[in-house]
Amino acid sequence: MLLDAAVVTRCRRRVHLEHDPAAATAPRAALDATAARRIADAAAHRRCVADQLAGYHTADWAEVSPGLPAEQRCAATLALLIGRAPFVWGGLLLADPQSGRRGGVELLVRHRGGGYLPVIVVRHKVTDPGSGARTSSLAQPTLASTDPNRKVRPQSRDQLRLAHAVRLLQAAGLAARGRPTGGVIGLEADVVVWHDLDAPTWPGGRTAMAEYDARFTDRLAVARAAATEAEPLAQPSRITECRSCPWWPLCGPALRESRDVSMVLRGEDAVALRAAGLSTVDELAALDPADEPPVPMAGMPFRDAVLLARAWQRDLTLVRRNRRVTVPRADVEVDVDMESFDESGAYLWGCLLSGSDIGMPGGYRAFATWEPVPTLDEARSFAQFWVWLTDVRCRAAARGLSFAAYCYNEQAENRWMLRSAQRFAGAPGIPAVAEVQEFITCGHWVDLYGVVSAEFLCAHGKGLKTIAPAAGFSWHDPEASGENSMRWYSDAVGLGGAPPDLTQRTRLLTYNADDVHATRALRLWMSSEQVNDVPYASDL
């Protein structure tokens, strides 16, 4: 039984199913186009970083061909490490049958004190503005120092991957001496961020190595029990990972049929309730919401959990928390929806202006760039959006009218407004970061996701595509979704090498316009008497 690093961040039930002979012929969900594109983008990013590193270290650079059979890749990697090659890309480390580990790592860097340090390459951000991170340049990766401009962005998956590589190097007698250490090269690919894997930076003062060892031991036991058809150590439970798991066609029906409590509560709350003998939605719904909870609840108040279970029993999408639903309104209203392409850039800012006349055309308008992101043309489109939005605010104020701008789940819009202000600082029309921050916190920027969370219990999720239909809204495109929009964008700008598909640009604009019309429709419905048709939680 040999497991790679992925198991330590993977659902325990998935690990079981991957090693259960009885599940070998069970139905599985196909890899969707969005996931396939992300895998391809990650591979392209790794190749780009490899080429960049090879340019810095031409004389010392060695690569192990990914096309070789696993046994030959291991042998080639071992020969390079024994030969003290300074930089080894694409190495596959010797499997360790005693511990049950196998795997490789993007880059192995020889430490000046002997042995090797693992470095992984990822397609996400690994630092934030601040200070204290240990970084080094790609040209001199082992010369790390405290960075005055960056702090580490916590990425538990990265640290656990590095811990796995460290354990494999230690088993082979090839690890660098001293404290377990590993590096990460992130999306921006400008530095190596180094992690002390024995530092007590995890909750409860744990270290990455200790967390990794505990998780790997557990997953190995789960896999061995499954492979030997012993009593399963992991049962189905709905978690966030289920949305993209190939095994959901097997787990989903089983959870619905058993009316498992995780259909309402996820994570530790579901685990804790099962341990207390409450394993079904019906058992949770039968409790008195005014009583003390049978176990401490982390995800939501106990009263909400019981009422949510009762809503699920009745197949209700929404239940009112309060007798009277309230939503912030203004004389002049703007609905905003941003479209981005992963971490590459924000290519579209869509706005819907409605309310009192301020001498500007109402309705939908889009500020877009169709140059593949990242591109400097993002500065133009974002500046146009910001200048327009500022003009609306100023016109409303000049007429003594109240103003509000709305989005649904502000995290993405806030991040890209701030990031755009930082990236394009000094370009025409680009606001200062402080100006963006002032807008975000001014009270006129309203997150309807937060309003929905405060006013309703949502038995089937709080996504806009779930909630807006309750207000009578529907999207023109039957395939409308954030994940599908990624594929449409790829075609719209010709990322795959094909000519740009202009029909996909039209599709994206229609999709974006529908999103802002959806938030407006939701707000109007919440302000109307029709919302009182939604059952009141205390009446369930």
C-alpha cells in the first residue's frame, strides 16, 4: 500500500473508495471542462517556472523526463541526487514501503550543508503584503532572508505536500540536515517562500510535520481497511469537496437515502452530532430549538441547525428568520458583478444603474477587456468602471439623493478592486488603494449575500443561482454558472490557440447582465410583500 501526498488533504471516504475493490466498477462523475482546464493551466505554469529556473541555472540544471516509466524516473532521480546535482526538476522519489509513502516533487534543491530541500510550484498566491516571510530569489534559491514586504499567506495544502516530500527524502537518507524545511513558488513566480515545517504555526501549537504525520497515518489505515475489505474506517459525509468529487454519484444518493445529518450540517458539527447519536436530519429536526445543544456547535447556532433541518424535511429553499424582511435601499442603486479568470485577472465589470434620474443613462453597461488576462488593458477597463461608478456617486450626492451599490458575496469584488488598484497604481483613472478601501467600508457598498444570510435560513445553499429563482428570476443561458464562464472566456479570447470566438463574448456579457439583474430582482422581491409568502422559521 503506497499513498501520495494528496491523501492528506482528501476526504477520508474518498480514500476508502479509491482502495475498495468493491467500488472499482461504481459510477463516477467525469472530470468537468473547468477542472480539466485548471489542471492544464497548472501544468503550463509549472513548465513556465521550470524554464525560468533553467535560464538562471543552465550549468547546474537537470530534469527527469516525465515520460519515463515510474521505475526509470526513480532511478534517474536517485542517480542525480547521489551525484549531488544542484537542481533536479521533475524528480520521482524512491517509494518507502515501510511507511507507505510514494511521490515526487517539482524541484529538489541541494542545500549547502548537504542533502536536499523540496520546492513545489503552485498556481495560487503564497504571500500577502506585509513582512516576516522567509524568501529567496529564483536566481539564488537557498539564500533566504526575512522579507520586509511580504508575509506568508497560510496554505495548509502546500505545507502538507512539503512534509510528505521531506519524509520521503528522510527515508532515502537524502534530506537536508536541520529542521524540516520546504519552499513554494507561487502564481507570481518571483520568489521562493520557505516554510519551517517544525514551527508551531498550526492551531493548538501544532507543527506542519506533526499534522502531516497524524493525517497520513489515518489515511493509510483507511486505505488498508478498504483494500482488505475490513470494517470501513470512513463513512460518507457531505463536505465542500463533494461538489467536485468523482465519487459524488455514489455518495450523494446514499446520503440522501439515509437522510444523513451532513445534508444540513457539514464539517465538525455533523461529526459531533453523529458522535452524540444524532445521525439523521430527522433526529436533528425533532429536537427543541430552544434547548441547550447536545454538543457544542461551531458552524451555526443550534436553533438555526434545528430549523434548517425542518426546512430540509419540507424541501424549502428559504425560510424567513424574521417576521419582517429588511434590505438596504437607496434612491440611486447600482448592481455590480465582476468576472475574473482564476487568479489571472478581472476582465469584466458589469453594472446595472436604476432608481432616480441623475442625468445618466440607466440600465446595464459593461467595462471589459478582451485581451487575454493578465494584461495591462485591465487597467483601462477597471479605470473606466471606477470613473463611471464615482460619477454616479457624485451625481447622486449633488442632487441630495441616497446611493447604494450592491453585489453578491463581496469577497471577489473587493479582492479584485484592491488588487487592481495595487497592480495598476499610477495609471490613468486608477484609484488609490485607500480610495477603494474607503468605498468598501463606507456603508453604501452592500453585500446581498450577507443580507440573505441574515434574513433567511437556506436549506439548499446560498448561491445566487439557488436564491434568485425564489424571487422569480431565471437566467437566459441554461448552462449559466461561474465554472462554465471560465470555459466560455477561454474560447472568447482564444486561450487554446484557436481564433477568439466572438459569440462566447456575447454569451459572457449576457451572463454577466443576468447576474446583475438577478441581484436587483432579489432585492426588489425582498422589499415586496411577496417575500412574506416564504414560511417563517418559528412556524415550522
